[in-house]
Amino acid sequence: MSETIKTDVLIIGAGPVGLFAVFELGLLDIKAHLVDILDKIGGQCAELYPEKPIYDIPGIPLITGHGLTEALLEQTKPFKPIFHLGEMVLKVEKLGDAQFRVTTDGDKVFECKCVVVAAGGGSFQPKRPPIQGIEPYEEKSVFYAVRKMEAFRGKKLLIVGGGDSALDWTLNLQPIAERLTLVHRRDDFRGAPDSVNKMRTLVAAGGMDLKIGQVTALEGVDGQLTAASVKGNDGSVSRVEVDAMLPFFGLTMKLGPVADWGLKLVDNLIPVDTGTFETEVPGLFAIGDINTYPGKLKLILSGFHESALMAQKAYHYVYPEKKLVFQYTTSSTSLQKKLGVA
Ligand SMILES: Cc1cc2nc3c(=O)[nH]c(=O)nc-3n(C[C@H](O)[C@H](O)[C@H](O)COP(=O)(O)OP(=O)(O)OC[C@H]3O[C@@H](n4cnc5c(N)ncnc54)[C@H](O)[C@@H]3O)c2cc1C
């Protein structure tokens, strides 16, 4: 087990709300580390709709999910948050007054004065395609993510799906695969038009195969695929030799370990006090999509408001001997110094 990391606050989730919490805590001299299961920052904005425009961020008429993530990251910079990406928080334990221990699946251990759960809808999970008997092949020769492209060099690959992930990986893996087949149920793709054109050019040049239909059966031994049956929309069935299959059917969200932290949950959400966004456990806060209270709206702007109030209460745990003075960023030289602008 690695050395214990000590910090004022540990934020679980680096979505838009976790990111803004860094800013609000930072203004009050509270240091934060963030842990996220994803290998990137931005939560749903980055994972589910990076290119889509958002129209209801106050003062910003239009910004994409990616753009908002970048802007929030820039805003947190003066406070030097430390990110631990690709790690899932498994355990949250209260050790005593203003003292928590948080453990990740990467064996990292944090000790902190407050914990802020900004876990959104929980962890993103790939959707499993409706193919009977797929389970024994999963993580052996059926993969829902590409961690190392090299693992697929010289292999016969079957990619299934019609969105950006399926198309991007088709274009990236085609040059190193022995043969690549893309299967999609319609001859109409949701992915970026440029990627669709590139894929069609490769098909026309004989560099890969495109089949319109659905994978209906898998063949293999001990989790190692050897072939797949593809049923075309005209009812004909073809057999494709396969070493590895990559289905990209999108992501769903599953609460995950949040359910095991001993917190009272209502419909898989954490009830909070709306004056502080603290849970029933003193020092443990829940902000953003993961919390619930009368009138809650799952909007980014709600999470921003919740972050500001959470930070005010967290201050009392981090600096119990100090009095908190309310200040505006426009007029406080002390806040401007923290932001590096005065
Ligand atoms: C298609 C779509 C369009 C939307 N459009 C809008 C819009 O126009 N305006 C608007 O205001 N809102 C919109 N939303 C909603 C908005 O994205 C959410 O309200 C917002 O992302 C919530 O932010 P969050 O930080 O609370 O959670 P999330 O963005 O869900 O981030 C939570 C993070 O926590 C991580 N996590 C979860 N469990 C753990 C764990 N155990 N350990 C470590 N990390 C963990 C997750 O990996 C995730 O990255 C939209 C949502 C979708 C899906």
C-alpha cells in the first residue's frame, strides 16, 4: 500500500461541479485533491457530450462540454488542485472529528478533514450488446475500451457500433490490424461526417470491410474468440473470423461504490442540508447530480451554487479556530492575491 496523502479536502469526482468546488474552496485557502474513475477531467460534459453546445451557463450564451471543462480547469489553476485520474474511490471512513480516510482501487489512501462527494450519476459503464453468451469473452477477447492500441496489432478485429467511438477506433486501428470489419445495424452513422467519409474511402479501397447488420453469435474457446456471425438486414448470415471484438454501444451510469459508504440514500441519491450541502455525516458533503433535496434540478448551475455554500461550511472544519469573513472577488485584494491578479 502506498504512502498516505494528506489534504484538507478530498473531492470524489472531477466533473464540472467537482472542478468548481476546487475554486470555491481555494478562495477560502482550502486545498483539494480530486479522484475520478475516468482518465479525463470533465465528467458528463467530457464523456457524454464534449461537442454539444450548452446554453444555460450563467453569463456564457454558448459553450460546448469540452469548452466548459477547459474553462473550469483554467479557473482552478491558481489553486493547483491535484488530480488522481483513472482511479475509483472504494471506501470512505470517518476516523474522528474532521478526519476521514479515503481509499481508491489503485491503493491510494487519503487522509482529509472533509470529503466532498461530487460523483454525479456514479461511474460510467459501457452498454453490453445484446449478444447471447458474450460474458465469458469479456476482457479476454471482447473489450469495451482500448487501453493499449499495440494489443491489437496484427489481429483480426471486429468493431461494432455507429457512433464516434466506433468510427474513431476503426480509423485508428485499421492501419495496425491484420483485417478490420466494422458492423453497424444501419448504413447511416451518428459519428462525425469526416470520420464516416474516411471509413467509406477505406472500404472502397479494400482496406477494411463494412457489414450492415447485427452480430448474432460468437464462436471461440476459453474466452478467446475465433469467429462471429453477422446477420444482415436482408436475413443473410455471414461468418467473420475474429481475434478480438470491440463493441461501442455507448455508456450508462451506475452508482457504484457510493452505495457502500454507509450513507442514507434516497432513490440512489444522497440527501443533503440545503444551507450547507452537508450529508448526515458531519464533514461529508454531496454536491451536483449526486445529491437530492426538495426542488433539486440536475443542472450544472445548481452544482455551482452548492459548491459555494459547501465551501463556507467546510471552512469551519479546516480552520475551526478562525472566523470566516465574506468577501467579493471584485473588491477583495486578499482574494485577488490568491487568484494571482493583484
Ligand atoms: C447529453 C447531456 C446534455 C446535458 N446538457 C446540459 C445542459 O445543457 N445544461 C446543464 O446544466 N446540464 C446539462 N446536463 C447535465 C450535466 O451534465 C450534469 O448536471 C453535470 O455533469 C453534473 O456534474 P457533476 O460534476 O455533479 O457530475 P458528473 O458530470 O456526472 O461527474 C461526476 C464524476 O464523478 C466520477 N465518479 C463517480 N463515482 C466515482 C468514484 N466512486 N470514484 C471516483 N470518481 C467517481 C465520474 O467518473 C464522473 O467523472 C446534460 C447531461 C447530458 C447527459
